[in-house]
Amino acid sequence: MKKLNLIVLLFLSLNIFAQNVNEKIKLFETNLNHWDKTKKKFTLKERMAFYNANAVSIAVIKDYKIEWVKAYGFADVSEKRMATPQTLFQAASISKSINSLGILKLVQEGKLSLDDDINNYLKTWKFPYDETSKGKKITIANLLSHTAGLSVHGFGGYEKGAKLPTTIEILDGLKPSNSKAVRSVFEPGFKFEYSGGGTTISQLILENTTGEKYENYMLKNVLIPLGMSTSSFSQPPAKDKESLLATAYINGKEVKGKYHIYPEKAAAGLWTNPTDLANYIIETQLSLLGKSNKILSKEMSEKRLNNNLGVFLNDFKGTKYFGHSGGNEGFVCYYGGSLEKGNGIVIMTNGSNFKLVEEIISSIASLNEWKNFPLEPIKESIALTIKKECEKNIDKGIALYKKLKKTQPNNYNFSNEGELNSLGYEFLQNNKIDSAIKIFTLNINEFPKSANVYDSRGEAYFNKKEYLLSKTDYQKVLDLDPSNQNAKEMLLKIEAVLKNK
């Protein structure tokens, strides 16, 4: 009788738990911004349409376990292939977090040291120090924490079928590489400067140390032990994975060839899904508690988070959360986990707007009562709000911007220069140069002290072959940011063009 009662109680508790989770999912789907009383009610589907996200895949973590996993929308629109929890997305810069596990495992085994000169471990290529580094040596810790003072923020990837550069060609900026050489822009340890180029150096260090291909070592020593067996750093992805791959979309338009290839594997090359990344988050949380050491010890996990080695640590009123975001061509994603109580989330989309990700994070943080997590009202995207009007008539679109700023200044995101900048680049990429210039000019009027907005208009003028106007903008960039390397290079390019006219 006692055994029967226990079974009944267990069944009832599981049923209540299932009801509770289902109620959360329903609220999440039907009223995404339920926590934000300043907003009207929007469904997840409506927000996906607004932000041009064809697919969203989510894993939610609670009490050190995966609470629920669900995917929405289309992995590929033209194929009418629905996204599932098994669909693989490009993790983009989240790759750097998983890469740091591989590097720190070698440190833990005594095969690398965090504080040695990286050239001690580079065999097939050496970093070319110059006077910029002021005699200081770059360490592996510098590479992982973006304090190496190196160039090349991120990578654009390569179209499927294009010739791919070797890692050394990438680091030296040699063809067929489409990125610049990875070099010192200031001395190591001076300040934070995000550098995917630095992470690519760590990729070469791993291969030179282990004698294995990067993707093979990471699969065997990191991904499989973490329970991420469907994930892979292979670039291009293996043929047997093709049916699982999400297609990339920029502003709702399919990326040519479905997605880009990233030979910069450590920085941007991981294909994965939220379930696999949730396993990584949980392992990190348990390692910090000393309850698991599948990859790293408790001490090494603490060092990793406390020093931002491949991960970023945020402190909200004494409650800490670790995480990383990512954005490749046609993919945006995010993961985050708490250091206490085992909460977390993974969001992966085949879109290009991070605002939807932010809304989902806040929705789940509210539903699961994340301690001290900042739940601030999310202002509506002004760029997306005026976009349709701008496409019909650019002047009327700009007039709408000014009207909304005057009448509803608190309802829209007017404080982020990236809003108008992204809209301007959308016009530029669609060869609507005059519209792009008008948007960039509006942005300059709104943010006259930003070097970036002049850089953007300078690029548009250059594309229009208005070289003198382009030159003026790039000179303004240098006035505001004397170390801006792109402006220096563009001014040299403009001078060369003007001399040959």
C-alpha cells in the first residue's frame, strides 16, 4: 500500500510539473513580452515576423537540468523544412567559448601555459611582433580574453564552393583570405579589444600542440565528453549533416549558397543546437560546484570565468551570469547561465537581428524568476518601424523617423546608432546608394561625435564614386578616432584613385 501511494504521489508531482512547464511555454508563445507592461501583447510568431527570423530554437535550463526545448518556424523556407530541436545552426562567436575549453584542457594537462609567449607554442607560423607591442609578449590568456591588442574583429565567411584559405593565409591576410592580417594595434594587456583574429591564433596553437586537425581534436576531447555529439567544427560541414543544417537569412533573404563557410573554426565555425549548448552550460555550472569535471576542474572553471577566457561574466547586483553572443552571416544566437541555482538559456536563430534574442532572454528570465536579472522595458526598433516607409519613399521614411522621435521619444530605440546604420547598409547592399546616403546622413546628424557613422557614409560615397565627399568623411573619422585603420587605408585608396583620374 505504501509503495502504491508513493507511485501515485510521484505521478501527481510529475503531472503538476508538466502542467507548470506547459503553462510557461504557452505564456511565452502567446505573450512574449508579458513582463513588460509598457508594451502591447505580441506572440512569438508575430515578433519572429517583425524581426525577419524564419526559425528560432530554444533550450531553457532550470535547477541544473534542461527544463524544455522547442523550435519554431522554418529551417529552410524554400524547402518548406521546419526547424526541430535537432536542427543545427551556426554558433558564430559562441564557438570561442567552446574553443576556450579545448585550450584550457591542454593548459590543465601541462601542455600549454596561459602566461607564456604564444610563439613558444607556434611551430608552423610565428607572430610577427613589431614596435607596436612595445616589447611585451602576447600570451594565450591574452588571446582568450581579447587583451592581446590584435586586429581583425570578426570574419565574413566564404561562399560555398569558393577556395578556402589556410589558417596561416588568414593570419597573414593573404589570398584567398578575405580578411586583413592579424597584427598588433596596441601593446598586449593594455585594454580589451575584441579580436576573432586572436582566437584564430589559438586555433593554430591547438593544432601545433596536438598534431591533430582542430575539428578532430575538439570533437574527441570536448564535444563528445560534453554530450555535444551532434555538434561539429568541421568546415565545410560533413555531408551527413546536411539535412540538419539551418539556412542563413539576411533581412529575410536567403544567403547565397544557403550559408557561409568559416575556416576560422575556433572563432566562428561551430555548428550546433540549443540542446548541445545547454549541456555545455550545465557542465560549466556543475564544474563550478565541484560536482563534475568532464573537461575542466573546478579551479580551472573558476579561472576561466573570473578572467573572461572565452566567456563574458556579468554581475547584476551580486548575482553573476556567464554567456556569449554570436553573429555570422544570417545567424544570430546567444547563451547564458547563472553561477547560482542552475538557470540558463540558449537561443539560436537563422536571422540577422539580435533584438528578438533580447526579448526572448527577458521573457524566460521573468518566467523562471532569475535573481537580479535586469528586466528593463525593451524599446521598439526604430529602423524596422520606418523600414517599409523608407523602401517606398526614403524622404517620407525619414520624415516618419523625425515625427516618432518628436511624439514618442520613449517608445522607440533612438539611442543606438546601430539602428539607422544597419538600415543604411541594407540599402547599400541592395545598390540603393542614394537612399543609403540619406540614412547615413540622418545618422550623422543624430550622432555627430561617432566616427563609425562617418565611416559608413564614406563607404557609400566611395561606392557612388563621389571620391572627394568620401575623402571628407574618412578625414572626419580620423579626427574623431586617430587610430582608425580602415579610414587610413581608405584615404590611401581614394588618393590613388584621384591620381589616376
